[in-house]
Amino acid sequence: MEKVKSIKEIARLAGVSTATVSRVINQNGRFSKETEERVRRIIRQTDYVPNMSAKGLRTNRTRVVGLVVPDITNPHFSSLVLKLEMNFFERGYSCLICNTNESEKLERKHIHTLSAQNVSGIVLISGTRNYTELGDLPVIYVDRPSRSQNNNGVMIESDNEEGGYLATKELLDAGCRHPLILKCLSSDTNQISRYSGFQRALAERNIVEDANLYVDLPEVSSEKARDAVTWLLKQNFHFDGIMCTTDTIAAGALIALREHGLSVPEDVLVTGFDDSQLAVCCGPGITSVHQDVSKMAQLATELLLEMICGRTPQQTYYQLPVHLSIRASTKR
């Protein structure tokens, strides 16, 4: 189809009224699922882009959503942000992507900027989340539970504790008896949950955790993980498996093992977390905990649009199930 420039043309092609097209774009009012799918299909096929400036003048809202992400280079976060951006664009919203580089100071500056720009809502991937200046602005918190006790908005996260358990159980089932855990960001609650899953799996097998084989990295970094594993090997600490709380960390661990002449999985078993492209491409392929990024992005989009339209979501907390994607790094 040729590119169209107005709602009237979209309405004509879809066989509905302009008011119906407007309701679908704004997610406001009544329309059938079939009508919504037909209108959105035509919008995609014709590359129609709503006039955001005109809408902002009429509604005093910019039809822009802020996406605050801790590290856009992290494959898990970049995949999540990409899906969010595509979802919001299909519904007539632009996105401002704000990278915090895991800095609370920079994150707060981004929050101030987004508030000043009168965005319609924010998707916030953060462990801080205690921003009273947001007031009644619709906010969806994704991936990371809060360290604050006083929060409004909706939280969406994976079952991190179960993920840590599944990854560690896979190591133990494959014969590992001296597991090393590489986690990061000591106060980050999803990292703590993954560590709790690690401990639960050890307790089931009556394996005593070795304090020397617990490493808490200061950042999510393959370089820091490589350095940590290198140091442990030089100190002659014995481990036959590594449970990594992100795929980025697992990639760094693989590099260190390879540099010291160790093979995965023959000498050391390795698991990651996120099931990102890194897990598919690195080394022999890394067994990794799969997070449903598509579902996470879909939920965040739908719930934020509900809140923007003045509706109160039925739930304020969603925990998505995880599963293990098994690859060569745990197959002996």
C-alpha cells in the first residue's frame, strides 16, 4: 500500500469511521479486537505516522514515552527496549530512550528531564524507583524490583529465584560438585533472588557453599568476570562449574577459562541468565535461563497505555515464569 497522511484515509481503507481509528490509536473507547487488528495492519502497511505535535497541543500531553534503561549495550536490555519501542510506535507513541550506565545520579537526572518534557508515561528499569517528583505520572517498573518501600505504579519481573535454582540444578545434575557463583551489583534485588535460587539448589543436594567461590562483581561486565575467574584460577581455587547471573558475565568467564587452557564443558560447566544472543554465539553455546522479553514488553506497553488513559490496572505486580535453554556448556 502507498503511504497515507491522514486518519480519514486509514478509516476508508479499514472500512470504519475516523472516530474508530482515533480510538484504536489512542487506546481509548470501545472497539472490537478484529477492528483493532485491521486498523493496526493498515497503519503498518501504509507507514502512517500520527501527528504528535498537533495531538500534544490539543491534549497537553506529548504522546511520548520515556524508557529508562541501565545499560543499553547489555543484550537483554537492548532487546527489551527494542520491543518496547516497536510496541509503542505501533500505538502512535514515540520513545525517549535514556541510558543511565547503572548510575543512580544519572538516572535521577533523566527522570527530571522526562518529567519536564511532559511525557505521557515512563517505563523504568531500575532498582531505585523512589521518585516522588513523578507524582501521578503513569510508570511501569520492569525487570528489577525496588529497593524502596514506597512506590506507585506497576511492577513486571521474571521469577529470578526460580531461574537461579534451575541454572544451578542443571550444573549439579551434570556432575558439578564445586560450583562458583558470579553475580553482580550486590544490592540489586533480582541478583539477590538469583543467588537465593543458587543456595536452594545446593541445599537440596546437601552441598556446603564455599565462601571462596562466591564473587560479587561491581558491574555487569564481561571484563570484570574474566578478571575474577582469572584471579581464582591463579590462586588455585578449585571449581568445576560456574553459575553466572547474566549472559554477559558468562561470556567473560568463558574467555578466562579458554585463556587458561580449560574447556567448556569438559573441564568446567557454565550457565548464564537472560538467554540473549550472547548465550547462542559464545563458545560452545551457553545454557541460560530464558526470560520472556516479548511478554514483558507486551505487558508493559498494554498496562502503561491503560494508565495513560486513566484506567487502573487490575494487578500491580506481575511475575513471569522462566525456563532453561540447554546448550553445550552443560553437556558432558
